Amino acid sequence: MLTRCARLLTGLKWFLGVWMTVVVIAAFFYAPAARNLGQMSRIIYFHIPAAWVTVLAFLVCTVYSAKYLRSRRAEDDAAASFSAELGLLFCVIATVSGSIFAKAIWGSYWNWDPRETSIFILLLIYGAYFALRSSVDDPARRGSLAAVYGILAFVTVPLLVFVAPRIPAVQSLHPDGPILVADGGLDMDARMMTVFISSLAGFTGLFVWVFSLRMRAWHLVQRLAHRQED
């Protein structure tokens, strides 16, 4: 049974690797460029999926934070921390890719556009999450404080990612016409949509894979620690 599971996991890892390789190739050679953004529009196949995984990872952090407050299991606290780490990592990827786009289109890496400002605030909020964890030595107290903070922090995620940048009174440099229409929907042809959805799926799979690796490593460390105690 264990051998079958190991083979299945190995196969899934290879499949994910091939999937992401095909997505990268398709993003540059199969999908056409957007009408008004030219070749820089190809960044959407990496920038938007990274932002999506950011929200997903912070949501997972919130779920495990709530589970920890109910169960007080160290495993749930570790899972919340690891998902927050990945959320922060993908948030940085989304910020950097957005800055590259801004430099090419607007002439500056940073313009304090509403979307840039909101994601910067999000980085500060979850950076403070890890500052809080590192400042408390007692594991139980650290887990409780971090869990409460993680739940409260996620309240800001939909506001900063979906609401604040779209306030009508706030002017944004962020493009809407060629890719995003006024009501928030996607305006892509079939090939662009295929690559975009495939990239979203690939980034999601990448998050799940790395998260599972972090949890497996945590379990191994715990087993070694118990063996040393015995």
C-alpha cells in the first residue's frame, strides 16, 4: 500500500512538472498577446495565478488557525504557519511580476497604484504574523496568538485584493480593457483562456505539493525528536 502511494505521489510530481513546463511554453509561443499590452500581457499567466495562490494560502492558514484554537494540536499550528509562508512567498512573486509589468508599461517599477499599495499593505500584515511568531518562545502561547492573528489578518485579504483597488472613486493605472472588463470578468480569446486556466491549475497544484512537502518534513522532524526522547 505504501509503495503504491509513493509511486502515485512520484507520478503526480512528474505530471505537475510536465504540466508547468507546457504552461510556460504555451504562455510564450501558443497564446497570442493581448490587444493593447503587446508581449508584456504574457505576464498575466504568472502574475494573476500567483495572486490567486496568495489568497488561497492565506485562506488555508485561516482554516488551520481556527482548527488549532479548537484542537490545540501542534500539527495544525505548523500547517497554519507553513501555508502563511507560502502565501507570503507567492505574494512577493505577484508583487515582483507586477513591478516588472509596471516598469515596462508605466516607466517605473513602483507607482503607488491602488493595487500596488494594497498588496504592499498585505505584505506588511503577514510579515507581522511571522514577527509575532518569532517573538513568543512558548509554543502553546505562540500558537494561540498566531492563530488569532491569522484569522483576523485574513479579514483584510478580500478587502485589499478585491474591494479597495476597485473603488470607483480611486483611479488606477492597472489595465482593465484588454484582459479585464469593467465588471471584473475576463476578456480573452480561447487560446489565452486555455493557457490562463491551465496556469491557475498548475500554480494551485504547486502550492498543494510544496505545502505537503513542508508537512511531511515537519512530521519527520517530530518523529526524530520523539525517538531521541525515547
